[in-house]
Amino acid sequence: MSNLKEIYLRLMNESRCIASRYEVPEFYRRFKPSLAISRRIFFYNPLVIHCRELITPKYADDYGHGLQHATKVSVDGGAIVLLEGEKYFTVQADLERAVVLVQLAGLLHDIKRTEHKHALAGSEAARDLLHDFPLSSAEINCVADAIANHEAFSEPKSCETLTGQLVADALYDADKFRWGPDNFTHTVWYMMSYQKIDITELFGRFPWGVDGILKIKDTFRTNIGGQYGPEFIDLGVRIGKEIYQHIQRNIDALINEMEKT
Ligand SMILES: [Fe+2]
Ligand SMILES: [Fe+2]
């Protein structure tokens, strides 16, 4: 007999099949070189490697905001810093250091995702964890402040330094890119399963959820995010609508199956 988790995992796989027929967001097509540099830093920088090793056991992927989510936020955030930072940094090493900081923030930003006020709780946890890292107190503040400021629909505090502002804004935008296709191919299914939401309730929430997602389009904070972020969201909504129709076609069978669990 299938259980709720299995049903949602199956719906997630079906959603991935649907999403695979859609185009790749322009951000990934246009900025391949910056994404490649960001990925290289993510997988080879000793601080980022150390951080990833420390947090891997702490992350529970079953809430949809685990290591896979954190990795995407880190790599995309690093690319945004590289693209935006070209204007501010004259020394390449300083720019790459800012990439390391946003990647540390990306890895740690949802470490307390299941807690109330998770951004503030995550910021404090990041401070504790980074205390033993070879980072200056200004760099630790930069990472912790970025995490504290990453929540949607809340007024961000401005950061003390240009690097801090860039890192915070890039973290926010890379995290909100995940409200696009990733939401429907990953996050929503893990969250529904974790919260034990039944299919009727999910089906009722779906149209509202899609409309709510659209509101994030006006909140991107970097130029790159403002330019390329809305496409992620529109793409996610198109995919979400097709998934909704797919569930609609199968709703009776799904309700029957869930009643047996
Ligand atoms: Fe978060
Ligand atoms: Fe996140």
C-alpha cells in the first residue's frame, strides 16, 4: 500500500517530466562562464568545502530546503556576485572572496528552515558555526546579515559595506530564483509530504499558491535578479498550471489512493 510520501514523490517525478519540456531560464544560457567560475569556487574553495562538510549532516532534505536547494542558491548567488561585482571590485581576489562569502551564506541560509523566524535563527547559527573559520569579524557579519535579510516580503536592513550589500542582495535573488521551476519540481512536494497535507487541500491551495508566487517578481534586489528573476517566476507558474491540470485529471484516483493510506 502506498503512503502519502510515496504519492508525493510520484507526483514530484511526474512534475519533473512536465517541467523538462520547458525552456531553460535565460540566466543559465547567457551566463555560463560566470556560473562555471562560481561552480569551480563552490567545489574547490577550502572554506566552502569545509562548510559543506560541516552542515551536510544537519540538513534534512525532506523539507525541500536541504543541501540541494542550498547548493543551487550558492552557485547562482556566486554568479550574481561575479556579474554585479565587476563594477565595484578592481582586484579579482576581492571579487572571488565575495563569491566565497555568498556561497557560505547560501549553504547556511536555511539551516534553521523548520524554525519560526528561520532567517534570524539561521543568522545566529551561521555566526556560531563560522566563529572557528579563518574569516574576519566583518566577513562573518556579512554572511550573518545576508542570512538575516533573506526572507521574502520583509523589509531588508541595509548592510554596512558594499560587499555586505552585494552578498545580501545576491543571496536573496538566488534564493528567490527557486520560486520558479524548482518550486514545482522539488520544494512543494517535500513540504506537502513533510506537513502531511492531503491532496484535496493541496489542490485547493494550488491556484492561490501560484498567484502568491507572482508577487515575488517585484522584489528582486540586484540588477541581474531584476532582469532575469521574473522569467524564473513566469516559467514556474506556467509549469505549475500544467501540473495543476495534471492533478485535476487524476484527482479522483489520487483521493482514493490517499484514503487507503
Ligand atoms: Fe529561507
Ligand atoms: Fe532558501
